[in-house]
Amino acid sequence: MTAKLSCMVSTAVAAVLVIASLRYITDFWLLAFVTSFQLHIAIACILLTGLIFWLTRDAVSAVLLVWSLALAIHAVAMLMEFSTTATAAPGAKPFRLLTFNVLMDNAANADAIADKILESGADAVYLFEAAALQSVLPRLQQTYPHRLGCYEGTPGCDLVMLSKRPLLEGRFHSLSDLRRDRFAIAHVDLDGTELTLAAGHLTKPYFDDYHRDELDEVSEILFRVTGPLILAGDFNSSSIAPDMRAFLSANDLKKATFEPPTWPTEAGRFGIAIDHIFAREPATLMETTRLPDSLGSNHYGLMADFMIGR
């Protein structure tokens, strides 16, 4: 009985490991969900194969265990890649950003979300699926008088930038034909330093090649940006996914070493980071933290502190 059960589990684990390892051969969009969860999948396989090896001591389970360990180690290495130095240049200025996908049908928690934003001390706020917050925008405007989105430059209310400082040359882009106005970019004058703020909400990566194509569109926009840059938003994908890694490399972006998991909220700290905050020097990302409460959303919000150099 033990031998038969071990054989069944080993076969299932081997199939999962083959699928998880296909990322090293091809970046096919159907694998997007698997690549984002590589570390979780590898840990589950380690536990299963470790148990089978303890029971059977056979060569097959040993190979599967080593294979699982290799996938886990590489996942951790990829999570650490593109990490911020968190070392500010002399004379750099502090800046705080809050970013949050509030969920479009989350109007019942609008006041609580507004309270959290106002308590944050953030210099700028990115909100996604912001139609739920239309009722509290006037209250937020008292602290953040400058807005891009939610009928300011757009016909609808989805992606919104709020800022304590004027948003200069603010404009929206549609990254694909699936959704309109889901990328915004503007500049703020940070006491003589021009800081570029960019916010994006990308399509889920298992919708054909849209995710990769939208990242390419963002890259084309960012290619024209000089000076310090902050990019954040809901990317619907982990930073270890192949197209995300290529995007970070192409745009010289840095992130927290281990980004706080933001989705699914039910998983808590065992979820994955699909909401991200990136920086390009001379903007230095110092720390990224997760909001302690999801406030009715299916994502956790993030807050980050930066030091902005010239």
C-alpha cells in the first residue's frame, strides 16, 4: 500500500515539477500563474518528496527532492534580484507613496480607506478601481489638492493619482485594447528636483500575451523618462515571472528585497506580491511595507519610503 501511494504521489509531483520547470524553456502565457507561484509550488513539492523519501529511500524520490530544492533556491534568488541598495545619496529628499487597489465594488469601506490614506502621511497616493471612493474624494482633496484621474483627464473613474504637490504634464495611456486609461504618468517638483511618478494597472497575465505586450508599452513610455522615477501599481504578476524580470532589467528598476505579499488576502503572509513599488535611481527605495488591513479589498495596499536624489 505504501509503495503504491508513494508511486502515485511521486508521479503527481513529477508532473508538477515538469510544468513548473517549463519556464526555463519557454515564456508561454498559460504558465503565468505557475511562474508567479514557483516558490510555493517548490516548497509543497519539497514537503511531499521529503516525506516519500523518508518512507521509501528510493532514487526517484531523491531526484524529485533535489529538483524541488533547486526550484525553490532559484525562486529565492530571483526574489532577491533587482533589490534596492536602500542607501540614499547625500542631499536626497524624503518622499512617501501609498498605492492600493481598493476594489471597484468596495464603496462600503470608502470612509475607512480615506481615513487610512489621510493617516499615512504619504506625499502621493495611487488608487486603482477607484470608483468605490468617489464619495470621499472631496475629503481627500483637502489634503491632496492635486488629482489625475476620476474625471480629471479621464472620462471614467478607475486609476487615480493624488498628490500634495502639483502634478505637472500629467497624462494617461491605454496600454492595450482591453482596458482604457490604466497607466498614468506625471512629474512633481520636489524642491527643485523633478520626480517622475508613474502608476499602472496591468491585465492579468493569463489573458493571452496582453501582459507582456502591456509591459512593453510601459517600457516605451519609461524609456523617455530621465531623472528619478517611481513606478507602482497592480501588475497582476509576481516579480519572478519571466516577463516581469525582463521588464525590471530593461528599465533599470529596483524593488524591495522581499516584497510584501498582497494577494490573495485570505493567504495573508503566505500569498504573493502582485502589487509592486519600483524605483529608478536617483530615486532610492528605502523600505516597502504592507498596510495591516485589506479594508474590504481583495488586495493589500502598500506604502514605501524613498530618498530622492538629483
